[in-house]
Amino acid sequence: MTGKPKKEAGDKPTRIQEVNRGVILDAALEMFSNYGLRGTTIDQIAEKACMSKPNLLYYFKRKDDIYAAVLEATLDEWLQPMMALDPDGDPVEELRKYITRKLEMSAKKPAASRFFANEILHGAPHVGGFLKTGLKELVDRKSAVIRTWVSQGKLAPIDPPHLFFIIWATTQHYADFDVQVRAVLGSQVDKPGFYEQTAQAVLSVVLNGVRPR
Amino acid sequence: MTGKPKKEAGDKPTRIQEVNRGVILDAALEMFSNYGLRGTTIDQIAEKACMSKPNLLYYFKRKDDIYAAVLEATLDEWLQPMMALDPDGDPVEELRKYITRKLEMSAKKPAASRFFANEILHGAPHVGGFLKTGLKELVDRKSAVIRTWVSQGKLAPIDPPHLFFIIWATTQHYADFDVQVRAVLGSQVDKPGFYEQTAQAVLSVVLNGVRPR
DNA sequence: GGATTTATTGACTAATCGGTCAAATTACAG
DNA sequence: CTGTAATTTGACCGATTAGTCAATAAATCC
């Protein structure tokens, strides 16, 4: 009388489930980042994921569930570079590494950057809570590190959160406003060495901007 | 046999038309900047503008027409600070003025900033053409100015377009990602002096970043 | 192979939304 | 005031879209 093994919430996902959820999340990130939540239809995601709409809805009951899953799947990764800021490292060198990693992520996963940008731009309706808790906590913690460096004279005086804003803004700009960058710079964006040129420019301005004088 | 005066395309707008078009554009900017083109319904704009949907459609035949009108209405203004860059002025001082004006505009018209950010973020489907012609031309022209300043040793070596990207990114960040800034900084954003603190931080980093050393 | 669970789909529904239209109301010129 | 043009609106329509459902096909377990 133990009953038959039926599908339950806690069950580990099938191999098919694992694969298809991944395919769906990839497709959804692509579409959401380009057209936003309301601008993306379930059908579009399904087509991109090469499956029928009802099949997609078999894996995620609601459109919002897909959106939430994409959000969660990319949040952790997105904050890694900041978490890696080492209080015991050389300040300018740590900032260089931080900026470099952020630029790498923007170059390698522009869709993820645009996805977040869109979410924040529209008032962070799905991730607002985390911003006020998780993100704020992280910024507070790392701001203390910057503040120490400043008080030791290893960085020019700067209000730490603003430094983070400046770094986020400059590094993510190349992913978020890629179209504009391309419009202004034309084909040179696709030439080899463009990434290095960008990194050089951003690093040069920001690092010289915070180097003690 | 001269016929009666009928409404024609070239007619000057009535006072009512002028007022209502303005009201609609204000309402539309507000909604589009918060929810995007697809995320905003005509009904929402109409409600915000305190008029019925058919009445709104009496002034703008299509949703896209409203969007295009908002775009045009804000484009010129948005580029003013850059156009004001004076080749004969002191380089650092000119950049200070430029950055200051951009920050002022972001603070005073955050909705306009978010509106543009959203348009670009989603691939600039309505303004892409202008970016490749008008904006590129302007950037090219002003890049030549920066390049002269650099070659005169009045600025640290920097690829001019990247300098503009950095300035756009940092100044517009506070409008576009206002929610995130608020989440991290809390209530201090609304305290008097916050704008000055922001300006100080951005100016300090960017100007020191380009000051010749 | 046979039974059971998992995966997939075509067909459908209800709701939303962009846009139309004819009719009513208001502003205004003479 | 009177007639004409400008303005406003309720009611409506067609298209799109989120989500459902019953039925089918495929995978898995014994």
C-alpha cells in the first residue's frame, strides 16, 4: 500500500527535463533581453527553443516563471566579480581585475547584461527586493574595503558606492548600448583588438581617476 | 467657388490641439519610459493624459506615431550638451561643463533618459538610422576636437569615442538605474546635496582620469 | 512485451489591446 | 443666435496572446 511513484515537487529532474529547461532559459534570455518581458511572447520563446508552446508551458507554468528563472540563473554569476574584490590585494590592481572581469562578462554575455539593464530600467519589479537586501549588503561590505583603501591614501578620495556605480555604468555600457556603440564606431567594433582598446580606455580613465595624486 | 476652410495637413494647430498634443506627449513619455513601447497600452497613456482612447487617437493615429513624436521631441534637447563642447575652451573645463550638463539633464528629466535607454537597449528600432548618421557625425566632429586637445598634451591620451561612451554611461546611469541607486543608497538619495555629491564623484573620477599626468 | 509515467502537441478559450466609426458635444466665426 | 468645423466618446471589431485540456507519442521500468 505504498502507492506508485508519482511525479512530485521534490523529485530530481529527468535528463530530458534538465536539458529542456536549459534550452528554454537560453532562448528566454535571448528574447527577454531583446524585447523585454511584455515584448516577448511565449510563442517566440518556444520557437527559439524549438518546441511547441504547450510543451514549453509543461516545464514552466507561466511566463513570469520563465522570467524569474532566467533572473535567478544569472544573478549569482553577475555579482561574482564584485565578490572577488580582495581587501588584502593592491587597491588599483584589485580594481583593475574587477573592471576587467566586468568588461569580459559584458563582452561574453551581452544578453545577460541587457536583461538586467531592462529589469532595472523598468523599476526592478522582479528583483527590487534583492537589490535592497542582497545587493545593498554586498555594496556596503565592499564599500568598507574601498573606504579603508582611501583612508590609507592608496586611492584618491571617492565615495565608494559612486565608484561602483561608475564601474557598473562604464563596463555595462558596451553590452547594453551595443547598437549605439556600433552606430558610432562602425565596423571597427568587430575587428580584433577592439575589446582590448575598450578595456584600455575604460581602465585608463577609471584607474587614473581613482589613483591617489 | 473658393470652397470652405477645411482642415488640412499644413494648417496651423488649434490652441486645443497644441495643448492636448503636449499633454499626450508628456503622458506617453512617462509611460514609455517606465514600461517600454510594447509594455505601454494606449489606454494607459490616455488615462494618464486624462482623455478617452479614441480622443487620443484623434491626435495621433497610431501608437507608433506617439512613440515617434516623443522620440523626436526629446532628441534635439538630448544632444545639446555635446554640441556645446567648445573647441576653443579649456579642455578640462569644457568636459566639466559637458558632464555637469548631462548630469543636470539626467536629474531633471530622468524619464527622457530612460526612454532613450530603452530604445537603444532594444536595438534602436526607431532611431537606429539617426544613430548611424546624425549621432555618428556629431561624435566624429567632437572626437576631432578631443583628439586635438590630446595631441596638444592638454588631455591624457584617450580614444575620443570611448571618452564619450564613458561620459554617457556615467551621467545617464543615475537616471536609467535610479531604482538600483536608491536600493543601494537608501533615503540619502532624496536628501539635499545628493546631486552635488554625485556630480563631485563623477567629475572627480572622469576629469582626473583624462587630466594629463 | 506490457504497463506506467513522462513528454509533446493541436485545438481551443478568455482576455487584452490596437484601432475604427458613427454619433454626440463643444468651440467658434459671422 | 446659427451654422460649420473641431473635439470627444461609447460601442464595437479583429488580431494577438497567455494559458488550458484532452488526446497522442515517447521514454522508462518491470
